[in-house]
Amino acid sequence: MDRGRTMNDSMRVRNRVDLVHSGMPPLLQGYTGEGVVIGIIDTGLELLHPDFQDSLGNTRVLHYWDQTLNDSLPLAPLPYGYGQEYDSAAINAGLCPAVDPWYEYGHGSTVAGTAAGNGLANGRHKGVAPDADLIIVTSDFGRPNWRASVADAVKYIFDQAAALGRPAVINASLGDYYGSHDALDAAALMIDSMLDAAPGRALVCASGNSGSIPNYHLSYPVTIDTGFTWFSTNYTSGFGFPCVYFELWADTTDFEQVHFGIGADISTSNGVPHRGDAPYHTVQDALNTLVEDTLYSIDGNRLAVVNYYAELRGGQYRMDVMLAEPDSDTYKFRFSTTGSGQFDVWSSSYLGTSEIFSNLGGLVGFSDSAHYRLPDAEKRVVDSWACSEKVITVGNYRNQISYTDHTNTLQTFTGTPGELVNTSSGGPTRDHRLKPDIAATGDITLSSAPLEWLNLLIANDPAKVDVGGYHIRSGGTSIASPVVTGTVALLFERCPNATWFDAKEAIIAAARVDNFTGTVPNKLWGHGKLDAFGALLAAGPDMTFTVDTTICDGDSVLVTAPSDLIDYTWNTGLQNAPFYQSTNGQYFIDGTNDAGCFGYSDTITFSVVPLPSVPVITQLGNTLESTPATTYQWWMNGAPINGADQQTYDVYVTGTYAVSITDAEGCGAMSDTLFVLSTGLADPFASDIRIWPVPAANELHVQWPENIPAVHVTLEVNDAQGRLIARGRAVTTREFVLDVNGWASGLYTLRIQSDGSSRAVRFSVH
């Protein structure tokens, strides 16, 4: 855990949770997580803390599975067969021995308090979903194949919630910095399948707190030009003995052509001489086989024994590299590569393995720096489920920098509220997907703590305890995560059929951006800062109508519900059906979308308007003119004339004409028809073009001015609908004969193009 903050009240304000609790419009009511299960997989829970009890002193915990307790049937839950399980009746009877041990610094209780504490201890530091019920799993961090036990915990919580018919969101403020960082491990895949199995399920987790650790990720394109990186001996390694150790991951296609080996260098006052190399290998040499090499100096002295072991997991290789108890602590051991490919290594003395050497500036006489590959600050997010696209992974930004402690002393800290905390782990995943997804407040938060730990702190370190005596300072992504977990619980109360995807998309859609986040999405903030209020609104339903509310007299419109709704009722009582409206009226609707989110629409008002007057056509020569309107469409012989949409129309073809118009309300009317006998004259804009006979029957003669050379003339003919009917080019004379035999009767346009200019005339075929 990191540092805490002043009050959970500021947490609720910064994440806009208070607006959800109060039911700020357009929300229809306040939401507090009632009817939703929050699962906590952590170090345990202080069952006697009043924040986890109701007003009568009864526990809010429905089920408690402590995986650390000795396996004891029938208390070990099936089908798991380990640990001990207790229900609320046993807890209320005082029969549950599970605790949140003081040596875990209250981690599980502070996480649960942030997500769901009800503030009944002293009216302070209420969590995000104070009316949610709890299911607690104490994780056994030392259990073999620990990730599988977390997957068991996820299944246990979802199964218990399903038996109650309730949605459930699980918080997992725990993880491992080692692994493939791609969510392709068995535990992550199992969790993914459970999230997909039913609606009303979500998992939220911490991104990790390794952001301030010196660069510990190594990845680079391997080329034929040999590259290398130094790893140091860790004398306090997680193996219990001095060693050089790191774990390597790669996609199979990225590591098949890589050759690797271990060498040794030594720093002296005169330079960094190379002392020797062990043989190079490929991954096939070590696949399911322990490869052992001896690294000798150029003088023949043994420097270390090198071991490789590789295994295949789906489409990835995992390889261990170990130098147990090297003969000297003065050597820098280089991991060298050549060939073609890519790989990833995570290693740091802070995490129990070897430090990756990243500072070349202090080396004297180091001449091989061009081949040295430095570690970077990428891909720090914790492994497994935290890298799943189906899990909401959370970063940590600063909530507060001061609070009043148990002795009524103001405690202050450096930093700026709203900024990202430098320990927050960033992404992306090994396979370059965005993580974290969102950031929420972590440092500094005051939250519920184990009573034993509170007493110890009050006696020895009261600065870490809130003035009220029931809450302690906490922080990190472990505390940012339950802020999002509580938000999902609020969303599930409003939308009980929402899926993990719905919840994640709503949170992303509502994410806030400011000067701290910069342009999003990015590898530190994800999509930005959590906005709980915005997320509940983004979940829907969309109550927007698309119907035209103006009805032309004598007409009707089809009124349909907003497309987001699957179950709805009109104010008339009509359910789940559209209707036709032809009169004045007011309507509204309520309903739910497929996530179960309920909403009311605004009232829509329909108004019937009179039809416009029938337009009158006036003829002046070959020009027809309509009485004024908003839009026009001219017709000939019962068909609309393409492009004839002005108030006037020039006639060049004998026929029966009419005009249809619409007014400002969109209502229309059609004129009476008018027979017009055309003179067959050419278009006045092309009076220098002669055509005959008009109308044409078998052929049309076309002649253009002498000043237009025939060699430059192109002719095109389009029908009344604008379709190209014929195209040709003049050859030697300025006259062209167009064969129209068999053409349909109607109006045509002849366009003559020459040297960038264009002339058009209309003619008819009869």
C-alpha cells in the first residue's frame, strides 16, 4: 500500500460518486449498490469493523472463504476442497475465525472500505457502494499455482452471486509483476470465460505500483548485429541464494531464429574488459530440457554455471535463465542475442530477481556501448488478468495531500491533487494492447482498517490513523481499483443485466480528460479519469426519438421507440409496439435496454399543419413559372425531370408538365397539368449551335461555329435522367450526324466540349 488521504468524501467528489448517491438529474434516483454483490479477493476483512456491519450490528458479508485456513471438510468449499468457508449466519454467531492480519497492514479491509464501507463506524469515509453486500475471499499468496487459486475465488464469488440472482463485481487488488503480460495464461483465460458466461459480471483490478522502480523491462528487435544487456547478481534473491536469474517471454514466431548466450565482463579502473562467453543456443536446445553450460574466463577460470530451461505455452515460449551462486560479485553477466526476432524480460532486484544494468555513464573505457541494449519503462502493468481486455485495469492518481490524524495534527505531503502518482504502473501489455483502462484516486485515501492494526498504530504511529480512530491512511493502485469496483456496483444496480463489456465501455465513454492526463488514450492514464456519474449515464438507455413531429393534414407518421429499448411502455399504455399518429398529441415512453438500464423519455408533441395551396403554373413563351414555395420539382408526362428543382423551368420538348412543391413545414402539393407545345428552339445558352430536325426521328444534324476546329470537338448525349446515351468525336468537318434511330421518345441533352469550354442544347426524339 501507499499513502492515504484526507477523507473518502473527497474521493467521492473527485470521482463524481456523490452525484450518483444523490441522484443528480438526469439520473432518476440515487444509487448506492443495493442488491449488488461486491467480491473482494485480498488479505482478508475485519469482520468486526462497523463499516462492514448494518445498523443492527449484523454482518454485510454473505460468504467468506479463507483460502489460508487448514483444509477442513465440510468447511472446505466444493469443488475446491481447500481452505474454510463461512456464511453470514456463522459470521454473526462468531464462528468465523478469518481475520485481516495486522502484518498485512489492513490491505484487504482498506480495499473493501473504499469499495463498500458504509461509514457507520463514525459517519466518516463512506465507500463508493455503501449498500452493496460483500463476499470475501482471503487469498493464500504462498499457494502453489497461486493464479489458479485466484481463478477459483472468482468462480466462487460469481457462483454464489448467481445462486442469489444478483449481479456481482469483483475487486482484485493483487497480482504478480512476472509472467507473460498478455492474459494468455490459464488463470486469465478461465476468468475471461467466466466473465463471458453471464451478464451482471465484472472484474476490476489494480495495474500495479512499480512505476517508480528503475527500468526493469527489456525488449528489442534482435538482428544479425549482436546486442547484449548486463544482469547483476542478486544476493538477496527470491530463491534464497545469490544468483543471476530472469524469465524471458516471446511469441514462438519471434524467437525461433534468435541465438542467445551468456558472457561476462568486469569493471576496472582502466575499462570493462570482456572475460569470456558460454556457447550460444536456440530455444529448441532448451525446450523441455535443462541446458547447462560452464562459463569460463579467457584464462580458463570457471566464472559461473549457466542453466536454461524453456517451455511452450500455446503460441509463446517461456524461458528461465539462471546462474546460481556465481564465483565473483565483480562481474557483469551479459545476455547476448543475434539472429532475428523479439522477446520480453522483466527483472529487478526490487522484485527478487536480477537488476538490469541501465547506467552506462559511469563506466570508464567502455567501447562496446553501441551494442548495448538498455531496459525501458514500458509494460509495467502486472501480469495475468490485469492484461485482459475483459478486465477493467486501474491506475492511481493523487486524491489529497493532507488530513488530520488521530492526535488532531494536520499531516501534509508533497505532490499535487489530480496528478498521476509516480508509482502507478503503466502499460501496454506484452502484445501492445492498452492498459490501464482508467485511473481513479488512490493516494491519499482514509479507509476502514483491522481493529488490531488500528490499536497498534494508535499506540505507536498515530499519524497514520484518522481523527475518528476507525480509518487509516492508504493508497496506491490497490485503493484506486476499488473506487472503480464500487462504481461498477452502482452501474449494476441501475443496469443489472449489463455485461463486463457494457460496464467497461460506459466507464471509458465517460472518462474525464484534463491537463494531467494529456491526450488519451495513453499508457499511464488509459482513457482518463473515472467519472462515476458519467458512466451511469453512458450506460443508457438512449431515449432519443427520430420521428418527425410535424404532420401534414391528411397524412400520418409512424412513431417508433428509441432503438436502444427492448422493453417499453407508451404513456397511452401501449407496450412494445409502434403506432401511426395523424392528429395533434403528446407522448412519452419509459423502458429498458438490453443491459436492464431503465429510463424515461422527454415528451414529444405532434402538431398537424395545413397543406400548402395548390401551385399555379404561369407560362411565358417556353418558360414555366410556379407560385412561390420552399422547394420545387418539375414533372413531364408523369415523370420527374432530373435537376428541374427551381421555381421556373424552360421547356424545349412538347409534353404535359406539372410542378410539385413543399412548404416550410415539409408539406407538399401538386399543380394541375399543363400541355406545352415546344417550338424546338435550341437552348439560348448555346445559340451558336444548330440542330435539326426537332423533334428528331432517325437522325439529328449538329453544326457548330467555324471558329471551333473539328479536331477538338467531343460530343456527349444524356437522357432526361442524366444517363450517358452516346459519345463521339468530330473528325474533319464542323458538322456531325447523330443516329437516333430506335431511341426512346423523350428529352435529351447534347453537350459539345472543345478546348475546356462546353455548350449544351436540348432536343427531343419522337
